[in-house]
Amino acid sequence: MPASLPHALQTAYADLLDKLLDAQIMSLEGEEGGFVSKTVKGRKYWYLQKRDDTGALKQTYVGPESEDLLARIERHQEIRETQRVRRDVVRSLVRGGAMAGPPPRVGRVLQALSDGGVFRLRGVLVGTVAYQTYGPMLGVRLGSAAMMTEDIDLAQFRSVSIAVEEQIPSVVDALRSAEPDFEPVTKPLHDHAPISFISHGRETKRHEALKVEFLTPMRGPDEDGIAKLPALGTGAQPLRFLDFLIYQEQKAVILHDAGILVNVPDPTRFALHKLIISQRRSNQVKVRKDLLQAETLLSVLAEQRPNDVADYWAELALPGRVKWQNIAMDGLKQIAPGVRDKVLGIISAAEKHRG
């Protein structure tokens, strides 16, 4: 099991996350703006409403109602934290080994996407960049063996993309604010709604490709073609198993500059999802990394969140998910025996309790 972080670093990370959540509300505040709510399919969502330069009312999505969000809205005028304070906290966390910051290039692109509204509109960061956020979230040092940063993958439910009733101005413009040579990847059937964008780093003289790709859960067993995400103004590649991964996303911080507030999958869902996709790959390097990430997280989660492990494992066997649990079990058999047996014990005890 990874070593625990000192309590001071865990507290600093929690404080940074809190500051960024407050700052998100502050960034939406206008002198004549006010917060209003709408009910969509039985769920209440909050928006900042203010008039634009033409005098027309404009609503900006804030988030689904929760006690935490209501408290932040209530005290938003009292929040005056500066970026300088957050930068100091980020530096302290990186120096203390709480989590490695992303490569500067990846950090700049994530900041541009955040500034463009991608995470506020509930885009979810998936893949290795998301994995890097779980150390401070769980209060441990995850180590660097499974930390190699690849491309940036973002996901969103189509239902969420419709429900937020807002669209960011331009994904490609946001990306180009970080690297001017970002271009849509052109493939047959993608031109009308590109699913990915690539920069070869010519403008920054890096000459290395960085790809940003958008994903969405697959609808039905045989969905083919490109889906559209209205809120993000882009296409997306439908993928199997993604609905399990990004359900009930969590807030996290990327340790870049003054901190970047992002959405990531629940760490238990992430670990179990890694077990599944490790069995669907042909690239053995990626298979080993999937299993290492799953093993590392499960070694912590089995101690800290055994009920989540049991509940989300059972969720893999819900109707419509034929064989998902069997695939995850094949992956589980390939991780370290000590972690595997602990997880199996949790699963077995939960199944006996459910009777």
C-alpha cells in the first residue's frame, strides 16, 4: 500500500480544493447578477443570471443543487482569495510530494480548457491525468511508476450536455489559447463534428504531438458513428463501459500554477474500470499500466473505502452490463495476490450479507 501523506499536506490539498470551488463561484459573479435555479427531470440546477452588453438576460450554468453549492452561493460575496495564495499552496504540495504537477504543456492546455468552461459544464477528465489526482484525494503518495502522462481525454454524458443548457464559445479557440497550432483531426465522418484535436508543438518549438480527445458513453451494444456534445460544441467517440466510469464525477485539483479545478471519476470506479479495459487492449505496455493503476488504487481503497469497492463491484452486474463483472474479475486475477485477495474478501463478504 502506498505511503500516507503527512496530515499537513492532506489539509493543504483540501484547503486548495475549497479555495478553487469558491473561486469558481467568484469567477461567475457579476455586479448585477443573481443566482437562479431550474428543475430539469426532477433535479434542481443553479445558474448565474445577468444581462449581457445588449441588455438580454444570460444564464451561466453553475452546477446541480447540493448543500455545499448552496452554502457557497450564500457566502460568495465574502470570498476574496487571490491566485497568489493558491500558487503558494500548489508549490508546497508539489515540493512535499503530495502529487506531481503535470508537464507544463499539459497544464497550460488543461488551464485553457478550464477557462473555456469545459469542467464547469461537467466535462470529466479521464485517463492517466485523472489518476494523478487520486494521491492527495486519498491522502497517499501513489508513486511515479504509473504516472506517465499521455494524451488528454475528456468525457461527458450526452444527457448532461443537454441539461446544462449552455455551450462554451469554442473548444478549438480555447485550445489555441494554449497552443496556436491545435487543429481538428480530420477523418471520414468527423468533419462535421470532430472528436479530437492535435497540436504538434510547432509554435512552441516542442515538435511533439499532444492530442485532446472527447468521449461519451455508448448507447446500446452496437452504437456506431460520432455523437455530439452540445454543451462542449464538439463531437465525441462513444465508448463501452464509460457510463460506469464517469457516473457521479468528483472534484479534484491539478497542481499547475494556481491550481486547476477539474472533474474526475470516482477513484473506485476508475480502478474497476481499469481492470475491465486492461482485458480489452492488445498493447501490453498499456495493459501493464492499467493493471498497475488498478492495483495501486485498490490497495488503498480496500482499506479506506471497502463499501465502495463492494457496491461498485455489484453495480458491474446490473441489467444491461452482461459479462462486465466477469471481465473485471479476469483483470483482478492479474494484480498482486495480496491486493487481489483483500478485494475478493470484501466482495465475498458483501455477497453473503446481501444473501
